[in-house]
Amino acid sequence: MIKKPNHPWFKKKGYLHFDMPISVKQAESLVLSKQNIKSHSFYPFLHYEIPKLKVRVIDGKITRDKKSNPNIKKRPISYAAHRDSHIFAYYNYILSQKYEDIILNSYNHLDKCVLAFRKLGKSNIDFAKLAFDTIRELGNCSVLALDITGFFDNLNHEILKKSWCRILNTDILPEDHYAVYRAITKFSKINVNDVLQHFCIPKNTANLKSYKRICSAQEFRSFRKQYPNKITQNSKNIGIPQGSPISALLSNIYMLDFDISVFEYINKLNKNFVYMRYCDDILCIVNKENINAVNDFVIKKIEELRLTINQEKTEIVHFSQYQAKQLKSDRALQYLGFIMENNSISLRSTGLTRYSNRMKRGVSLAKQTHRKYSIIRSSRGKPIKKLYKKQLYSRYSHFGRRNFISYGKKAATAFKSKIISKQLYSLHKRLIREIAS
């Protein structure tokens, strides 16, 4: 039996786009030819936004705006056509290997600093635990938490290109890499709902097998000619689409010099101090005497990358040790979905609210479906069945293996947090009430 070649960069996806999914053999033929890459015509990204309730931290208290005046943050998501996606994934694979070689061979101290978009075999629980354990070990310390404004939307193209060259150890991008660079920086996009509406494809059936693609290449060209304003191209010298197979890695490549500089600066102050970056979330754990100097240094280095720090989200939290392993903080520290205040660790309120709303919608939909089929069975003289609860409990309770509750249970165990256990118990009781009502 012939063993199939391994293609770690290949992932067949079933979403609907302007082209059809292709096999691994077709994808390999496409990406392994540099001439194909240089001459490839990239389709526009399909674009949509995910509304997300924005959180504010005021005097150490995490609050949300009132329902009457919600403060909604929209997260833009773009996804590429199938052939385009395989090209991005393949070059992501090439660059990722070179990036990891640099990290492990030249700057291995960054292995525990750069947390996001790497195959580390760890979750946010592990990263948050590392930060919180460091705080407990230091006892008397200060934590600087910063957030970069519009991270992916503001990556400077020239800096990105230089960083890309550095990873390849060259002064000029090879022609195939340059073609990918152009595609990801001078990308075009179109709202997915506009496309589906124009081609009369229902939103809720966009992923069904009855549709092989949105339209033919000829129909797409006709659409583009008829509605030129529907497709927008990034004419700025900043920004890459969030959601492509290569965007996440490029953000780490872009931040490489920053990561090196900040780590070395903090390490010179004290080898026990910690620097961590998860995408655009920056965390520095130092002492109170150096916290302002570290803040100024980080801001300076961010400005050199032509990015800005979101001052509204900047937090400085001071911890002090008043008894053996007992901590007191002057405000709550929020990090990677968890909150540390004094000695206590809990789940972030927005995560709980998001889960609760999703659970309510899921239970409501199950009940609507049950009522619908109950009416049909009744009209046919058949007995009415009870609400099928197994899937609801699997999806929204601790009986499921991969959901918010099972994630929370792991966190409660890792942090030895009774508060998280109580939060999860409250959610379980809410699920039972929703099912019973």
C-alpha cells in the first residue's frame, strides 16, 4: 500500500465561494509552481462582521454599557476563495517553519513570550496560569496590560515586507512571495450578504452541497462589471484581512523585532520579570519602580512600528503580598478571558454572558423544532415525543467534551478556583431552567 504524502498545509473546506473546492493533488500542483503563483488571479475576499459587546474597565471594575445604549465592537472577518486559501496556507507553512527556526535557534527565550498563532500544544488556560503564577511568585509586583488599536487593520505594508524579507534572509522578496504579499496587502473584498442576495442564494443554505460555487468565473466578471462599487480594494499602505490562513503568522512576523526588544529590556531589569504577547494583547509583569519606564518603552517601540496603543484599555495593576502567599490588588486584572483580583481567579463576565445568550437561543430553537414536529405527529395521529435533551446537555453542559463549560471546568481545576466552579454551577442551573420553562 502506497503511503499518501503528508500535506500539513492542506485543509479542504466546504464553505461557498467564487470557486469550487479542489483536491490535495490539484492544490499541490497549484502551489508548487512558482509560475502559477506569479500569474494567479486572486478573487476578492468574502467579508462580514461579528458584533461583539465591548467591555470597559473603570477603576478596576469590568462593566458593560446599558442595553438602551449598547457599545458594540464589530470584528471584521474575511475568507479567501478555495484556491487562494491554499496558496496562503502553503506560504504560511513555509514562513512558519522559518519563523519557528528563528525563535528556537536565535531567540529561544521568546518561545514562552509569543503565545498566539503557534502550535504550542497549550490553551489560554495555560497562558493565563503562567501569568498568574508569576504574579504569585513575585508577590510584590505590578502588571502592565496593553492593547494595540486596530491591530490587523493598521499593519504597515513596508514594515511587513521588510519583516517578510528578514524571515527569508533576503533583501528582496522572490517573485512568488511578492505575489502573495501583494494579494494580502492590496486585497479586495465584498460583503458576503450582497453576493448571496445577488445570486439568489439563501443565507441559511450557503454551505449546502446543492451549491458547488457562488457563480462561474464569467458570471463573476459580469457581476464585477455591473456593480464595481460592491467590491472595494485596499488602496492604503496599511492593513491585511483578518481571517486568511496567513494573516495570523504575518502579524507575529511583523512583531518579531518588538518582541525581541521588549523581552531584552525587561530581562535586563530582572530575569524574573515576564513579558507575554498574545496577538495584540501585551502583558508585562515587573516591579512598581519600573512600571512607568516599561510602559514608556513599550509605547515607543509600538510607535516605531507605526501602531498605537489603545489608552482606554491600558491597565496598570499593583499587587502586594501581606501574608504568606496572600495577595492584594488595587484593581482587577483581566487577561485572556480570566480575571485575577487579590487571590481570586474567575471567568470574565462577557464570556459567561455570551455563553448564556447562545445557550438560550439553542434551547429556544430546540423547543421551536419540537413544537413543529409535535404538531405534525399529532395531525397524523402519532404520539408526541418528549423534547430531545441529550444534544442540549452535550452542547451546553459539563456532559459535553468540547464546550464552554468543559473549558471552564479545566480552568477551575488548573486555577483551583472555587469561584469558577460556582460560576459554572449557576450556568448549569440556568440551562435546566431554560429547558424546563
